[in-house]
Amino acid sequence: MSTASHGEYYIPEPSKWPIVGTVALTTSVIGAVNTIHAGEMSLLLPVGLLMIAYLFFGWFGSVIDESMAGKYSAQVDKSFRLGMMWFIFSEVMFFAAFFGALFYARVLSVPWLGGAGNNAATHEFLWPAFEAVWPLLSNPDNTKIVAPAEAMGAMGLPAINTAILLTSSVTLTWAHHALRAGNRLHLNLGLGITVLLGCIFLVLQVEEYIHAYNELGLTMSSGIYGSTFFLLTGFHGFHVTMGTTMLLVILIRCLKGHFTADNHFGFEAVAWYWHFVDVVWLGLYIFVYWL
Amino acid sequence: MNAVVEEHHDHDHKPTGIGRWLFSTNHKDIGSMYLWFAFTMFFIGGALALLIRAELFQPGMQIVEPEFFNQLTTLHGLIMVFGVIMPAFVGLANWQLPMMIGAPDMALPRMNNWSFWLLPAAFGLLLASLVMSIMGLGSAPNFGWTFYAPLSTTYGPDSTDYFIFSVHLMGISSVMGAINVIATIMNLRAPGMTYMKMPIFVWTWFITAYLLIAVMPVLAGVVTMMLTDRNFGTSFFDAAGGGDPVMFQHVFWFFGHPEVYIMILPAFGIVSSIVPTFSRKPLFGYSSMVYATASIAFLSFIVWAHHMFTVGMPVAGELFFMYSTMLIAIPTGVKVFNWISTMWRGALTFETPMLFAIAFIFLFTMGGFTGLMLCIAPADFQYHDTYFVVAHFHYVLVTGAAFSIMAAVYFWLPKWTGNMYDEKLGKLHFWLTCISANVLFFPMHFVGLAGMPRRIPDYALQFAEFNQIASVGAFVFGFSQLIFLYVVIKCVRGGEKATDKVWEGAHGLEFDLPSPAPFHSYTTPPVVK
């Protein structure tokens, strides 16, 4: 049974944003391919990315205006909630693809290359010197793909980053409680600290990448260990960047006095996203860094 | 289902000019754009298929170079899967879901329009590579629609990177479309319409949307790995770095098998709407239909490696995927049983939609049976990558999915346009299509069992007769679709007026609305008792 008492439905007026979005994405991807192929920046890429920024500001801006004008019923609010919820689920599945690749490599393909199961012949005829030890500090073909000198440890920066993200989830929840209690000062404070923690996380992540490239010899092209490491942590870092930006927007809106104690879907959507990014990190910390 | 309908014709103003389509927030306009897009791509993908069949008319090399033949099979597959079947179903969902559940529109109308417009962009990128290839400027994707590594990584042409981003755009489009379907169904049902009172087409699309959200991101993941393997030195699919080309197949088919059901579950919903209408009986076993659909969707996640029996999996894997695949026959059998039981002792008439629906039931079931043959791992070692596989999936996708889409168009077109289509021409289209499709695809079983490999432009002499028969069928099939195009255009432009109910045995909220349905279907919700 859906909502029992909805009156008139809300349908938005015709909107230019979908077309702007299509042109922006298409320009960006053509720019990206041209940049990759030419080895130098294609003008289309920054133009496309600027258009995407324009899209976000414009589209979300008009949604915020409509929301502030009180155009949205409880039913529209629920549609937005469902949309955000299932969008996050699709993100979970995107990460699942890369975690799947990691598990497949660690549990199946790397041991098989080392002769596990009935793969003695594979091992013998392909790379008899290869030993299946995770993380791979020696690749099956070291002449073609140079292995890292050292693996990334779980202590140090990654452990600090774990603490930072977990703390940021707590501060965000604190802000949420403050919002519901009508305590604007604590709301702004909690959100501000969360944004700050997000930024610190990103700085430390860049620090870690520099360390990996310069001192450990761990790069994207150092075999399946480096591939899974950088794609998983990289996409996570990208999501933290997005999340931090979203939190920043919400902070600005809070400072402007947006949101009320019982009507703040924008805040909640970003909070859900942030907790999702947090949970992904826990998976990363356990399976990429630690075990 | 009885409904009290309040109509608000004063809301029925339509935007005008090109802006109506570019900036649309209307489910009917967006649905029409999806359907016309799919129809256009159907003719483009069909033209490529006819080139393939022309080349295969006789052994030896006749018309195209082998390199170009690879591009033809690749683009034919990609276009038909992502550019025809999927958008056509989304178009039908756009038109029908809001009307069927008593809503004014989709839940997120702006996102709906974005979902659509990403598709022409994505296929523009893909088709541009084909045009470039014809002009002699590099190769279009040539590694088959499954783009297995290392064909698509180490050996893929430059256009592969455009292809990768084109897939990303299609994925974004599908995920947004699926989110919209879910939000619409969960949130916009008319008061009183419980989940187990929803029309079965709504149910099948509901479940399909979950499949889309679950697997399209995985497809995005696997093409992203391809992109980095090609350009940034990662070794996901390179054993020299500890990766595995077989891993590509696992991740791809984890997407690919649910994708197969994304292309058939809405078809089940369509047939389940049409058969009761023309049998003048309620659908037999409604709840078992719902549970069967859900079971098929669940099973689709645990059967993927039956596409890879010959790749060298451990025996335990072969057995698991063989048995789990066989399980699918049970819920599918339930569905076929229910359709036939619906017709049993009904007052049947055979208008064009019903003809397509009955053809679907028989021919899709044949495709299902060949699927059962293929799922037997030891037997599959013989069938793998032969024309038997081609016959199998064309039976489920052409005489299955595509037939259901044609049935749906004939079934609902009077509701959409307010005019009846030309029944005589519709029947002519059906008989030509149905016979020629079998002339086209049935001989493929024989050459496949005899060992003719798929995706190869030349073949041994003994396969010549059957290939010639298939090619004749292909051309009749292809040109018969022009009749379909003509019937649709004729119906849009005018014809005998359709009643609100359209069909004598029709049930459902969409048939309570006037024909043609008002621009915003239900501006206030009807009450479902």
C-alpha cells in the first residue's frame, strides 16, 4: 500500500538540465579518450568537466529553490529518498566489481599460477619460478611487469585514515542529532569538523600514494596487487572527494539557515552517502591493507 | 480491478516545438522517444545482420573483408542488446507503468529524460566508429559483443576506448532508468493497489529494475578495468602480472547473465497481460507468476559461468553452474504452464497481439529447451561457440523478446494513439515475421550441431544449403519489418477510433483512461478496490 492520503501530484516543468547533462558527459568522455590517445590534454576534457560542474550547480540549485519554495510534498520527498537509496546500492555494486576482482585474484588466479589445484602444468610451463604469495612482490613475468619492492602496510597512515573516517561518521551523526534538536551551533560545528576530517583524509591519501610511488615502488602498473590497490583506493578516494564536496554544500546551506528539524532530506542524503563511503573504507582496510 | 477515475482535461496542455522533446518531463513523450530510438536502432542493427547473412549466403569470401565481418557481428550484437531490446522495454515501461498504477507520471521525470538522452549520445559514439571504419579510418570494435580480454585489451583497436565510455553512458542511463522505475512503483501506486494487486507487467519491470541496478555497475566496473589495462598499465586481465583473462569473463558474465533476464522478464509481463485479454479469462496463477519471476531473477545471479564451461574451470564449478542453471527451468516452466492454463477453455480470439503472444510462448519455450541442452556441461563442450548457441539465443531474443515488444506495440498502440491499427496488415506482418524468423533461425540448430563455428565469415561446404535457407529467411524477416513501420505510422496518423477499453477482454487502470490517454495520465489518484 502506497501513501494513503496524497492529494495533487507534483510534476516538474520541462527542464533543460538533462540535455545539459548529456552534452556535458559526452564532451567529457570524448575529451578523456582524446587526452589518453594524444598523451596531452584535449581541450574537450576541461570544457566537459566545467559543464558537469555547471550542471550540478544549476540542477541541484533549482531543486533547492523548489524545495525552499515548499513545492515538494511528502510523496516527492519519498521519491527522492528512494532514488538516493538505490543510487547508493548501485555504487555498492560498482565497488563489488573491484572487490570481486581482488578476491578472484587472491583466492583463485594467483594460487593457480603458482600451481594450486590441478594447475601444476600451468605453473610448470608458464612461469615455473613464480611463487604465489599475496601481496605479490614478484610477478609471474618480472621482465614485463615490474613488481613493487614493498607492500603497503596496514599500520601508519592507513590506520590513521581509518580512525579519521570513523570519527567523521561520529561527528556527522552528532550534527544530525543537533539538527533534529534545533541546535544550529552544534549542527554547524559538527558538519564543519566532518568536512575538515574529509579533507585531512584526502591529504593523507595523497601522501600515501606519493609514498607508494616513490619509496615502495608500488604503482598501478606493478601487477595485480598494484592494480587492485590503486583502483579500489582510487575510486574510494574519488568518492570521498565527492562526499566532502557534498558535505561542504550542505554546510553552506546550513550556515544560510536551510533545513528544519523535521525536513532535511538534502542533509540526510549526503549523510547516507558519507556512511556508505565509510563502510567501503572498512572493507578496503581489512582486505586491501590488513589481511 | 475497478477504479474511480477523475479526469482533469484542463491539465492536458502540451509543450510545443523541439523543446517538447529536448526538455520533456512527460512519461509518454519520453516513452515515445525511447520506442522510436529502439525502432531506428532495430533497422540499423538489422542492416548489419543482413550484411552478415549476405556474406554467409555461400561459402568463401564474397562481400566483406574478414576484419569488417568481425565488426559487423560485434556491432550487430551491441546494438540489438543495448540499443533495441533494452530501450524498447524502457519505452514500454515509461508509457505503461504510470497508467497501470494510477500515477500522473514517473517519480523522477527530469532524470527520466536524462536517461533517455544519454542513449543517442552513447550510440552516436559507437556508430561513429563504424562510420569511421567504413571510411577507412581505423577499425570499429571487432571483438564480439562480449568484448573478451585480451581481444579487447591487448588487441583491441583504438576505437575500443570510445566504446568503453559509450558503455559507461549506457550504464548511467540504465541505472537512472531503473531507479526511476523502482521509485515510481514503490511510491506512486494508487491508494488500494497493494503489491499483490499490481498488474503483472508492473511486477516484472519492478524485478527487472533491481537486476539493472545490481549489474549495470558491475559492467561499468569491468569496462573500467579494461580501460586501465589498455592505457594505464594495470594487469587485471594479464597473467604476466598475476591477473587472469578468465577473470574478465567471470566479471562480464556476472553482469551478462542477469542482463539476459533483463531482456526477457518484461517480455513475460507483456505476454501475461495479452494472453488473459484475448482469452477473456483472468491470468491463471497470478501469485505463482510473481514468485516465479522473482525466482528467475535470483537464480540469474548464480548461473553466470555456464557461459564459460570450456574455459577450464574446476569440476566443482562446472557442476555447480550446470545444476543451478537447470533450476531455472522450474520457474520458467511454471510460467509457460500458467499461460497455457490461462488459454485453456477461454473464449479465444486471435488479433495480432495475441498471435505474437502465442508465437512467443511456443518459440521462446523452444529457445528455453535449447538452453537446457547447452547447460549440460559435457554436452556444451560440443555446442560451445557454434551456430547452435546462435540459434538458441536468437530464439529467446528475437522470437522471444522482440516478438513480445511487437505484441506490446500492437496491444497498446490504440491506447496511445486513440486509433486502431490496420488489423489486416498487422496479421500479414505477423505471419511473414513468424515464418521467416523460423526459416532464418531453425537451420542454425543443424549447422551448429554439425560443428559450424559462430562469428566466422567462411564455412565448410557441407553447411551451404542450410546457410542459404537461413539467409533467405533473414531477408524476408528484415523487409517484413517495413510493414510494421508502415502499420505504426499509419496508426499514429489516423484510423478507426479506438474505444477507451480498446479490447473486449481488457482489464487494468490504463484501459479506464480515455483513448488516447491524456498527457498526464492520472492527475489525482484513482482508488483501487
